[in-house]
Amino acid sequence: MLSNSSMNRQTKEKPKMDSEYKTNIHPLEESVLALASGKLEQSATDSKDNLLKIPGIEEKTKVEPAVAESASLPKLNAIAGLINECIHFIGKQVLGRHDIIKQSFFALMTGEHQLLISRTGMAKSLLARQIFACFYNAQIFEKQLTKDSMPENLFGAYDIEAMKKGKMIHNVEGSLVLSHFAFLDEIFDANDMLLRSLLSILNEKQLVNGEQIVRSTLHSAIAAANYIRVTEVLEAVIDRFLYKSYIPEDKAPYFQYSIDQIYQQHFGRVCIPEKRLTLGELSFIKKLIQSRQIVIPGYVLFLKNYILKKYIEEIQNTVSDRKEYTISDRKSVKTQDTLRASAILDGRTHVEEKDLDSLYYVVCTLGKQDDKTRLAKITGAAKNYFRQDREILDNIFDAIGVFTIIKTSHSNETLRSDKTFMDIKDRLEKITRSEGSLLREYVNKAKHKILSLTRDTLLPETCNLLENLCDTYIKNAGAKETREIITGFREDLFNEKKILSL
């Protein structure tokens, strides 16, 4: 049992893992660990004597542009290849679950959580354990919840010495709080009080218990349930599980025979893959996804939002018991991370239109074929619908980027800096590739005028040209939504000019 003083230190200090990485790790792990610690130039020999001790999967790692560029495709592809190998390996141990396994790794790559729903005996716990077995040195918390489960069952027993002083302090060592991964079985059997206490751990990744606030090392949780019960608290909990799957029963003769063959090989035991991921590699991928280094073009974001809007309308209008269905703004925004994860698994550092096909991993409940078919149909129609406006939209999103750079510059010195000018110039040059662009002459002249330009001169001159661009493109746009986004951009330009009295 921890003393009160030790518990106080524990609530203030960053939790530490008991184990360290072994010195015989392979070169890829060394490079990623060096990357996470900001020691990119450290040699393989030196790094073995100075291994990064990872206290949790959430290292305070910044993926700066130069770092990401140094890491770029070779390292990124190596990690992505390893993830794909793990997905394939697990698929051979737990049959008929490829999409669910890939969804699990999307959750892991983005630092989110997954909910598995099925009747009893569908190997949900085996699947979760098999997924977590793909990581070196991970601390895993596993608990089957019941209506009698209490907070101390998840967050650690209360410290006796602290209780004598009237304080309810959890001894978090070995609990959910200081684990990297968690499997919460029969989650909806838990009472609402316990579910409510889970919210800050799942979302903010910290334990908040009165005056005790502990930063959690929990990266991702997989929860399983045989049913869903509806309460106000439960809705909030379900919303924390961004990825959801329903596992249908499959009694096809060949599938059942294949399961028998797998069982005869392993007798239900978890199999360890020959190549596993480190916590550092997973943390690196998450940080990369949550940086600006995996680029999503404005056109893809526009299509994504249109697809989600149409999907919501389709569900509300066609499914009788889902009239109130919607996709929260929180979930809509986080679908960007799924698109980035999809690009990474495909060996790219930029998102493409084809990554929109992966939206169903996060938007739909996997296993419900009607939802998947509906979303696929909407996605295909959206791509075709806006194809005629693709060039116009690309130019408009580049124009919005130009305007954003200028609008968010807080001083004349920033506007006159080489970096700001090059950012503006790069975006303008994309626009000038369009035949008959109104900004070609401006770009050519701007380089000679940059030293004398200030916010007072650069902003109005550029705003006027962007307004002219909007007026031209809105006449040529084919889709109503294209005209709407141009109109919205033009109103923003107008309001900015009005605020600055231009």
C-alpha cells in the first residue's frame, strides 16, 4: 500500500513504466525512438546506450516539419508495413474479422477507442488480446464489468492512510489509469456511476477524483458488450468510442470448419507475431496523424463534409427508427484522422480522394451491411457530382489558404518575412496554373513589391483580387454546393475588409 506522501508524488509526477526497452532492438525501433526523443542524428551504436525510457505511450513528442521530413517515407513505410503485417497476422488467427481488425488499428493509430458488440461467444476477448499482443512491453488492463463493479476496480484501491485523513485517493499503480491498453468486457453491465467515472479517462486521458488528478497513460481501449442499453450517461460513453463494430453470427459450413482448424492449432491461445510494434512507433504514428504533416487537400475535406451530410439525411429519411440520427461535430472532425491513417497504411504522406472510401470504418457500425452499402453509394455519387467543379474548387481552397495566411498574420514584420511570402506565393502559384487566372500578374509583381508591402497594402490588394476570382468562378460553377462555398468565402472576404476598414 502506498503512503499518503507517495500518493501525492504520484499525482504530480508523470507515471513510469516498470520495464525498459531491451538493448537488442532492431534499427527501425532505434530510429523511431530517436525520432520520438528528438535525437535524429544519434547513431545506432550510441542509441543502444541511451535508449528512450517511455513512461507511457503518450510521449510529449512534437512532429515538427523538419523532423517529419527526415522521418518521411522510409521510416513511415516501414512502420506502416509492420502494421499491415500485424493486421494480416491477426486475420489468420481470428477468422472473418478483417474489417474489424483494420478498424482496431485505425483506433490505435489515432489514439481512439473501439466498441465490439455481439452475442456471447464470438471471440471478442480473443480478438482484443490478439491485437494487444502485437506490441512490445505494453501494460494491458483487462476487466469484466458487472453492476457491482466500483471505481476502485478500475482506478485502484483507495489509499488507507489517505482515507484516515479524509481523502479518497486511488492507488493507481497497476490500474486502468497507468496502463497502455485496456479491454473492458461487458461494459454495459456496469452501473451508470462507474460509466460516468470512465468519461475523463477515455476522453481527456486523465483520472479526475476530487483533488486527485493523474495523467493517464491509456492510449486505446477496446470494450465489448452483448447488448446496448440506453441511458443519458450511456450515450456519452458510447460517443467516446469513435469506432464501433457489430459481429454477426456466421454458421456457414466452411467458415465453421476453418475455425475448428485454427482451434486445433492454438486451442484458443493468443499467438505472438514474429514482428511486433513498439509503443514508440505507435506514438510516433499518432503524433504524425495529429500534426499537419499528413496533408488533406481542401477538396477532400469538402467532399468528406458533403458525404457525411448526405449520409445523415439518407438515414433520417429512410430508416424509420433513426429519425434523430446525426453525426456529432466531434466525430465529423475526427474523421480527418481516419483519412490520414488510411493514407499512412497505403504508404503516403498525403490524403487522396480514394481515402474517402475508408470513412465507413468510423462512420458506420461495421457488420451492418446496409449502412456500408448506403455510405459507399453516397461516396461514389459525391465524387462524380463534383468532378466537373474539381478545378474550380481546388483553386478556391488554395485562395482560402492564401487569405487565411494573411488574415492570421499579426504584424507587418510577419507579412514581410520570407517564409510568409513564400507560403503565399506557393498557394498563389497553384491558382495561376489555371488558364486565365486573375492572379498570375499579381504573383509576378508581388515578389518585387514584397519589401514595401505592409498589412495595409497587401491585404486589400489581395482581397480585391480574390473577390474577382470568386465572382468569376461562381458563374462557372456547376454544383449548388460549389456556389455556396464560394459565396461563403466571399462573405468572409467582405467582412474582413469591413473590419479593417479597407
